[in-house]
Amino acid sequence: MSRSFAETAMELGGKSAEEFESIGKVDTADDQVDSLFKDKHQTDNSPAFKAVWDREFPTKSFFEFDFHRPNSTMLNDCVDIASSFKREGNLYDDRGKLNEDLLEDLSKSGYFGQLVPLPEKPAVSFSEFSYFLTKMASVEASIAGLSSIHGCIGSVDPIRTFGSEYQKEKYLPKLASGEFLSAFALTEPCAGSDLTALRTTARLDGDHYLISGKKLFITNAIYGRLVSVVCLVDGEPQVLIVELPEEDTDHFEIVNYDIYALSKLYNNALVFKDFKVPKENLISLESGNGLTVAYHGLNLGRVSLCANASGCMKVMLESMLPWARYRSTYGQPIKNRELVQDRVARLAGYIFSSDALVAWCSGLIDKGYRGELECIIAKTFGSECQKEAAIDLCMKTHGGRSFLGGHIIGDNIYDLLAPLIYEGEGDMLNMAFFKSLVKDHGKTYFEPVGQLMAQLGKKSLSPKDMVANYGVFVPYAKWLLSEATACKGGIRPIGFNKNLVRHANFAIKNLQSSAWEISSLMRKYQLKLADKQCRMSILSRKIQNLITMMVTVCYAFAKADTTMGLIADVSCDNLKNKITGNHPTDEQIRKSVSLGAILADQHVDNDLDSVLMRYDD
């Protein structure tokens, strides 16, 4: 496989061999994951990629939603089980972890087998799964998170996608039944975002591999569970399926530590010392390695994270409305105050756009797309919205009661912030998004120029050099000319909300202009672009917000509901202000406040259970 554009650019830019070779390994794994998909479903044919680089905007591909929800007794039963344990106050054991009786009941109902294909039962679609995660997260986010870890980034996806027939026959039924709950062990003390810094090794000794090393921050890892361990085999990252023993041994130890995030699940370090694993448990790939396996599951996990965030934000909104009706200041309930109404509307917008991204991304995955760019958008948007919802909207509305035991913020603040880091820290993913978006353009037009500079031994080219080697610059000159003269499209004013059409045309216009903006950035910084992390992240966020705006509009059109149209309009106003860096206009504030008042008045169940320490006479 040819070297990646990023690797070549960093080498030409004078980076050390260790740095550009490490980036090359990551890029190679990324390309190998892409090669698993049909050409039409790879990254450079994805809707997000085409929205930037194609001059005919792929509007149709922004309506990839699957609203089919079969009447599944199993899924409904699982929600009922979780709700019942919650009502009875039995969700957690005396250590504060999810109750084993709860997990057993969920296992019997098929909760952990949703994404596991078996001869007698196909896996549910990813659209169904992600929709269900949002429903479960609105009951208890940790239960939804456990299912995501198990099914997306644990051992289910590695075995069902890459496993041998032996591995599938042995482990898939046990993963489906919940006999084996699973985890994915990748992170190490020195290997987080840099996945090439792995130190855990496995050497073949007869019929077994002997694993040695330490894995850190492994969620859902406890005695007796199944863990996919990424380790170096003959210097190459590979994945071994490991059955953890029921207790510490001379060759294995679980190390506990205090951690605030995901406290209701197990999160531990795993220490291996020549721990035996049958050689049949090695996941063997025709093309790729352990990083390929890791990257494949991460996309599913990123969409699941957004689905979980939506459920959590719905709980926040449901807690704000009774409090806003109950709490009065200066003779008026705060639901009538402009600030609170605006917060309610903004939160409703975050939920709506998160649901839109989840439905869109999972629909694309079900149709066979890899979804690399789209899933990054869902992860970064959902995690950032959940943070803002928790801190700026829910906490500020509840005031000091947010810090009471039993309050959604006080009890869960670390869990609400953790998604900013898990499945990829936001700004790091922004740069990964940018890199995936630009690599084809860079390899086609910029890499030949860089190679010419290296050949001439120069960091910059003089006009004389350019004239003497004009053929190198002709393809890019043609692209610039075609881009400058291209006709930029839009959509026709169809539907029930003209504001949404304006938002769609704003998104399309700016997405199609972003190709020029990206190329200008590459021209400006050339071989130093890799060091301009802030600039890349800023432009990446802008493009992601534009795509989110377009998905929000399309989702609202597909839903064809008046109130949802108003919510989508407010969400797009907020996205537009983030894109342009402008403060809300008076008209935008009026729309948001008006929507907040409507939503507050629609919820008149007068349920005060979420109001703690009420001012009762």
C-alpha cells in the first residue's frame, strides 16, 4: 500500500522518522479499514466528503434515515426491566455498580445480543440499536453505555466482523446471552491517542500466546469477562480474545483505582505476566492488523455515544421543566423568564440535532457506508452538547440544587463530561476529520510540489523554479480555475418552514465554498500544516457544524412536524452563530424564547419528583 499524504508531507517537512512513521502506521490502518468497504461506501464517496468536494451537492444522501421501528417485545421488555429496578431503587449494588440481578434479567431478555448475528436470530439493524440506546439512556445512561461498550467496541464487533469461524461459534452465542460481557483493551499508560506507542506484547509459545503488559482505563473489565486485547505480536499490533480468570493469579491481576467517570461500571487496569491465551484466539486479518480492528469498532461507538448523550439530555430537559414551573422569583414562575425559556429551546435543539445525527449515521452504516467522517461529527457534536447542556443549561437553571445527592447533575457530572474524552478527544478528532477530508486533495495536487521541493533541496520555490517545472503546477491550476467558475447549488423552497430552506442553502453554499478554504489553508502553510493544529481544528469544526445543520434540516423535513420544525430552526440558528462567530440577533432570541415558552406549557404533568428540597410551607 502506498504511503499516506500525511506521512509524506511530514517527512518532507523535516519531522523525525519516529513521528512520520508513527503517523504512517495510523494512516495505513485507516486505509485498511476503508478497503473493507465497497468503493461507493468508502470515505471519499461518503456524503460528508462529497458535500465539500463535489460541485453537485449530494442532497439525497442527507436523507438516509430509517424510521422503521419493529414492535420488539425484547426491546420493550429491557426498558421495562431497567425502569422497574429504577423505581424500586435497586439499580446499583452496595459498591455503587450496576446490580448483577439487573444484568441477569437484561441478559435473559436478550439485551446484550442485539448486535450479535446468530443462525436462529439475525442482529438488529444499527438504526434500531442506536434508537434503542437513546431510550435506555433516558432511563439509566450506564445501562445504555454498557450495551454500547459490549456491542460496538468490546468483543462483539471484532469477532463478528473479523473473527474466524471457530471464534464465532465459540463466543458469539455466549456474548449474545450475556454469559460473557465484553470490553476492548487498547489504552496503556503510554498509549492513548497515539495508538502506535503500545508496549503490551504477546509471544507464541507452543499452542499459546503469552501476554505481558499493562492496560489502563478499561471499562467493563472485571473477572470472568471477555476482553479483546491489542498487543504487539512479532512487533505488529494484533488482537487476542482473552477470557479473564475469576480471580487474580500469578500471571494476571486487576488493579483498582479511584475514577469518577463511569463509576457505575467497572473501570480497571489489567496486568498480564506471561498470561496464556490459546493461539486460536488471535484475530487474523488478510489485510490489516489490530489497529484496523480498533478503528472499525470505534465508529459504531461514536454514534452510540451521541445516542446516549441524547437520552441524557432528554432527562435534563425533563428535570428542568417541573422545576421551572415550581420555582418562582418575584412572584413569577421562572418558566416565564426569558433566560429559562431560551435554555429550554436550546436544549431541545441540541436533542433534536443529536437525534438527527444518530439517525443519519446509523442509516448510512446500515446501507454499508464506513461513515468515518459522519461518525466523528456525531461524537464531537453529541459530547459538546451534553457538556453545554449540563453546565450552561441544566445546572444554571436548577442552581445550587444541582449539587445535591440525587440530582442528575450532582450524581453524574463526571459521566456527563467523560464523552468529551472517550472514543477520541474532541480536538484530536477534529484534526482526524480534517486529515481524512484533505488527504485525496493533498496527494493529488500538493504532494508532487513537495516532492519537487525535496528534489531541489529547497523549503520554498522561486518563480524561476516554478517556470522551469511548470508541469507540476498545471493540474492544481486547472482545479483552481474550475473551482472559481463552478456553479454552487442549493435546494428549492419546499416544505412547511421557509427558515429551514434558508438554513439548508446557507449550509450548502458554505460547504461548497469550504473546498477553496481548505485548499487555501494548505497553500498558506504547505509543509508546516501539520503543526497548525488550532487552525485545522477550527476549520474542521466549522465544516462539521455545517453538515450538522444540513442533517438537522433534512431530519425536520423527514419528520414533517410543525413543532419539530421550530426546534430545528432554533438549533440551526445556534449552529449558524457558532459558524459565523456572531451573537444571536433579536429575531433569533425571539424565536428561541417563543419556542421555550411553548415547550414549557406543553409539559403540564405537574410531576415534582425531580424537584429537591422544595420550598414547602
